[in-house]
Amino acid sequence: MINVIGLGYIGLPTALMMASHGVEVVGTDYNKELVATLNAGKTTFEEKGLDELFQNAVNAGIKFTTEYQVTDTYIVSVPTPYDKDSKKIDACYVNAAVKDVMKVCPKGATVVIESTVSPGTIDKFVRPVIEENGFVIGKDINLVHAPERIIPGNMVYELLHNNRTIGADDKAIGEKIKNLYASFCQGEIVVTDIKTAEMTKVVENTFRDINIAFANELAKICRSDNMDVYEIIRIANKHPRVNILTPGPGVGGHCISVDPWFLVGDYPGLANIILAARKINDSMPDFVLERIANIMKENNMTDVSRVGFYGLTYKENVDDMRESPTLQMLASMERHLCGNSVKVYDPYIKKDVVPNQMHDLDEFLNAVDFVVLLVGHNEIKENMDKLKGKIVLDTRKICDLEGTYRL
Ligand code: SAJ
């Protein structure tokens, strides 16, 4: 039996996927409400294909509880935030989970860490927790790192098809865990050592952050000299070895905007491009605010309450608001004392989370003259006509209406 610890964005789909493929799974989370929701037959976030996967897993006998189980294999997928001051990883959730596993696990058990961790975290934080409990690693407890790679919005497909990395101290244990993941994963599964697996995962997200930063920097350069960044990217990408990403209002989510900081925090003086990329991406929400101010001036518009932000999530067609550029813009406006009056709307966010939040697209559009498109949800793509006659700033290149402003 596999005990999956942490039933969030990664742990839940992973647990469901294993259970749907014939593995006996118990999912554990310390959040009683979350466990109650799952036990009531409901999923806890929106994701394409998740409800169907959930049903399959329930039919296959998956269980959800707040209790840690006595078993031979644990998969830990709890959050790994970073400390905003030191920029280093905050391993408190991983530590707490491993500590709790140690209280119940029998000798011979394997502990798999799925959470993203910076290189050396398992040596520095996880091994001591295991040893403090009197276990000898490699003899009493086996340690594995199997970082996840799935993208919100396409998690179910990517769980099935992406290649994966397994880091283990012991090749045979690595192979055993590889076989467990191969119960559902059709991609290639590479077995390596733990530190290489830790670094690889962080490097993947850093690669993307740097590439998005390049696109964002181009947007700023082009804006300063009246060039069309999208046309330039479109043409440059016709080169066989060029593939520039898309500029946007900033980088959100719990991965790409977080993981590169681990390298900055752990390798000061060495992680230079990485730090520059982080700063560029973090500057984008303020760049959009500046664009808004200029467009308002150009249109002789002074009433901020007639401006509407479309989109609160960090990207399209997900309900995840972590590190979202829109939230960063609202916080920045608040700091500069001009906040609290823009209207905000996102079809995925049903609860009130910010001031002046609206819950109906038509009402939202009626209440504003200037719409800032911050997230390219399908909903707005299918309703573009409704933006006719409005001032539109499109930060995602989704609107082709005449007169649309871009980044
Ligand atoms: N973004 C842009 N321009 C682009 C692409 C993205 O501005 O051209 C923005 C998005 O709008 C979003 C942010 O960047 O705010 C990140 O979005 P994303 O879709 O690129 O990635 P995430 O954060 O949803 O998921 C990433 C993925 N990593 C990589 O693509 C290398 C995913 O595979 C990882 O599993 C995930 O991080 C994770 O958990 O680490």
C-alpha cells in the first residue's frame, strides 16, 4: 500500500492516478476539511479530467484520511515555499511530514519526496530527521526523490505522458520506485542520484523563467522604441533555432516564480542571469500599471473605478491564484494609495478575495470603460465581441479587436 502525504495540486492527482492503475492507495492530509470534502465525493480544485480520474480512483478503493498509515512506501508531496528574505527554501512542511512518517513507519520503508526541493535539501533537512529517529538510511529507511513535472491545466495528460526523474541512494530502490511510477507513467523514467534529481527539477523551472524574462524584456525594449514585440517574435521564431516565448503581465504560480530563488539563495554571486530574470519577471506587474496610467492619460480618462481587471489567476483556465500577477498589481496599487477602486473579475474565482470583485461577466463589462486582459481564460476568448467599444489593454495577445493596446 502507498501512503500519499499531502493531497494538494500534486499529491491528489498522483494518488488518484496510482489508485486508478491498480495500486492500493491511502491519501493523508492534515487538513480535516479537505479530507472531509474528498470523502464526501468532491474534488478540491478544478482541473481538466480530474473529476473523472477521482471517480475511477474512488471505484478502485482509494481512501482519504488525516492519519499517517503503517506501510512500506510513502510519497510526500507537500508545499515547499521560499523564505522571502533569505530566498532559501523553507523546508518546514517537508520536515514536518517526514517527522510524522517516522512516528509510524516500519523498518524497511521507502520515503519518496515528490515536493520540489533545492539541491542539497534532502541531505541538509530530510536525512537528519530520519537519523534523529534512530533509523539508518539505506538500511532501515530508503530515501528517494521523484520530483513532479506536471503543468496545471493539463495535469492528467502530463501525469500519464511526461518523462520523469527518480533520484535514489540505491539503484535497486530507484528501480523499484521507477516500477511503481511506471504503473501509470508512459514516459521515460530516468534513475539517478538524489542531488542530481533535486537540481534537475529546479533547473527545468529556471530555464523557463529565464526564457519568459527574455520575452518580457523584449516587450519593454520594443515599447520604449515603438516596435511591435509580437511581430518581431513571430518573425524571429521562423529561424530554425529560435523559439522565443510570449511576454505577459508577469510570472505567477507556485513553481516558476519560486524555484529560481532557491538557486539565487544558495549560490550567491553565481546565479546572475537567474537573478536578473527573476527581477525582470517580478517587474512586469508594475510595467502593466504604468501602461494603464499612460493609456488612461491618452484617453483623457481619470476615474480608476471605471477600469476593470479581467483575470485573477496566475494563468488561463486554472483556479490557482498563487503569486498571480493580478494580485501583485492590486497590492502595488494599494501601496501607492490608488487601489481599492478598480473592478476585478475572474470566472474561476467564485469567492470574494479582493475589493470590488464582480461575479458576472456582463455586469463587470457594464461597470467599466477600460478592460485590462490579464489572463486568457477561454471564457473571454469566446466573448471577445463584448469588448467592442471599450478601451482594451491586452497583456496576453488574445484580442484582435481594432485599437487594442498591447504590452
Ligand atoms: N508565462 C508567460 N509567458 C509564456 C509562458 C508562461 O508569461 O510564454 C507565464 C504564465 O502566464 C504563468 C507563468 O508564466 O504566470 C508560469 O506558467 P507556466 O504555464 O509556464 O508553468 P506552471 O508554473 O504552470 O508550471 C511549471 C511547469 N514547468 C515548466 O514548464 C518547466 C510544469 O511542468 C511544472 O511541473 C510546474 O511548473 C511545477 O510544479 O514545477
